[in-house]
Amino acid sequence: MGITAFEPYVPPDTVADFLSVKRREILQWARAGLIPGHPLGCGRRRTWRFLLSEVNAAVLSWNGPTRPIIPPGSPPAARTRGGNADG
């Protein structure tokens, strides 16, 4: 019977520091399924915890853009060019 190493669950702030991004982005990625996260609790407000080894493996496996592609003519695309969604 071998001894297995224990890896603690860490809060989103620790993951954000690890990846050099904002805490909010970590939570968005976890909710979108881009990185593995473990929500604790029930209801709308959950506490998220992460294993750094899982997050590291997920990030290393990314091949393409990490952000959703914004289709032309959508409101976010219009905001970036300073116009409205129709033109």
C-alpha cells in the first residue's frame, strides 16, 4: 500500500495568480468548461475550488483561441468598432 501525494484544492485567486489572469476570467472559464473546476454548494452562488494539476493539464491542451469568436454584426463586434450592430 503506497502513500499518495495530497494536492489541496485552491480558490480561484490562486489559479488566477498561477495563470497571470484575473479571477473573474478563471470563473468564466470554469463555468464554460474550458478549465476543470469543482463547484461547492447549491443554488446560484457557488464556491469554486480547483486542482492546479488539472488546470495546468487543461491549459497545456488548448490548441486554438481561448475566447469565443464574435460574429460580425453582433453587438460586441459593433462596440469594438464604435458603431451599432446594424452597420
